[in-house]
Amino acid sequence: MSHIAWLSKKLDSGKILCQACSQSCTLYEGEYGTCGVRKVEDGELRLLVYGIAAAVNVDPVEKKPMFHFLPKSKAFSVGTVGCNFSCTFCQNYDISQYPKEHNHEIIGRELSPERIVEMAIEHGCDSIAYTYNEPIVFFEYTYDTAKKAHQKGLKNIYVTSGYETRKALDLLEPYIDGMNIDIKSFSNDFYKEICGARLKPVLDAVTYAHEKGIWIEITTLLIPGKNDSNEEIRSIAKFIANLDISIPWHLSAFYPTYKMLDAPRTPESTLLRAYKIAQEEGLKYIYIGNVDNEDYESTYCPNCQKRVIDRSGNIGQFVINNLNEHNRCPHCGYALQGVWR
């Protein structure tokens, strides 16, 4: 289903500038954006995946991962095909890279914004998560859905690589309540060579989204020999701490996939090393993911260090929220940061 990609601008040169993400594609008639799902047709930039969902699931919100966002609730998760990155380690490459690898073919099921909201309510979800592939590439679809979701009392989550423009974030701010943003590395070379992107726009988007008051959680997939040095881990930790020590940081284990089959799985010792560095930089909420270790998936009160949210089993499988009705630690009364009920 084709739809006007209205977050765009016609240029005097005859090209059209896409203003959704920081790839800032300028396109002539018939050309596709880097994402593979935004194309100039009949003098207009069009979104080719509007109303076409390639992945739909009901997930625990903890799987996003969002640990300080309505714990133990369900998120109605939606994604399309297409991505503005080309990460060689992508875990969802079968949909994110599909148009680029299949002659711009679009696949999925028809699902209108109205129907997504209805299904979220039918399944008892408290939020809608735009996830699996990069949501900013189907911006207009997410925008229309998120606006309707808010009208029905649902919250909205962007699970993203952080390439939103300021203009996009300004438009999303009234409707997006939380974002999990990847900081994949603190090296521009890593972003350029492995992801087809740049570091600075990601850091700018994280900073701006935080300034807008959107709840932010950060994820970093630690890949052995690529981005797991003490120096790089500390650089990311310092960036987060300088922004807000209350931003949760999810340190996630890599497993070989897609085009990065030569790198080994991330050992738990690397995650624990990163965890310690994050603690040294003063971060309040640090988590380890893709390994089975409930001690590092649970939430601890920053004031008294008592465990206040227990997580065990597969992510989101068993969650016990011990915060009181005012979202305070039951032991010392400290008010934990997050989006609570």
C-alpha cells in the first residue's frame, strides 16, 4: 500500500529530500531511499509499506527491552520491511533488509493504524511498540497509529537505532512515550563500515529525545573484537552519564548471525566487565541481556541497593514488581525513575 511520505520537502533541483532520518536522502523520480521503502513516484515521496505489517506479535514490554516502562505489561509489537541501516550483524535481517535484497519487493499483511489499535486493546496490551525493523523508515505509519493509540489510552514505544531527525522527533514527541535506542558503538568507523551510518546523528537523537522528555533506555550489543574494549565501553557510559545517570543501559550479548558469522558469542565475562565500568561511571540502572542471569536482569534501588523488581526466565516471562503504589522502593521510599502505572 503506497502512501504519501509527507515528512519530506521538494527542492528547487527537482529532487525530493526525505526528512525522516539522518540519511537525508535526496531523490529523483523513481529513486528509492536508503531504507528501500520510501520512493519518489509521480513527483511525490511515497511510503511503500504504509499499512503493511511484516511482523506482528504480543510481547512482554521487557523484551523491547524496556525495564522501567510499565513493568509486567504487554506491548503490541509491529514492524514492516526496510531499514536505513545495513548492519552486518542484524538479528532481524530477514525483514529489515528484505527490500534491498529482493529487488524492492514489499511483503506483509494489510493492517491499518485503526486495526493495530483495536488488536492491541483486544489482546490486553498497555502499549504499542514499533519494532523489529527501524520504525523511522515507516514514520507516517507509526505517527498515525501512535496518535490513534493515545486517543484510546495506549502508550507508544519506538525501538530504534536513533537516526530520527529533530523534525521527526518534534512531531513524534506528543505521542511517543518511550524509546529504546541503540548506541551500537562509540566509533564512527564502526558505524560507517558495519552499519552504513554515522555516530554523531545517533548521539544527537538520544540527546534531543531526552530533552523532549521522552523516556529513554539505551541498548548496546557488545561484539567481541569490534566494540567491546574498555575504552569504548567507558566512552558510551560517560556519554549516558553526562546526559542522565538515570537512563537504563542494557548490555546485550552478541551471537553470530547474518553476515557476521566469524565473530564469537559474547562471553559473560565481557558483559560483567562492562557492567562494572558502567557502575564506575555512576549509572543507576544497568542490565545484562541475552544471557540467563536474573541477578543482572533485576532492578535494584539506587539508594538502599535492595532488589525491587525481580526478573527471571526468558525476558518478561517472570516479573515481580515490588515497588509500592507510588513507585517507590518498599524498603527506603526512594522514587525510582521510569514510566509507571
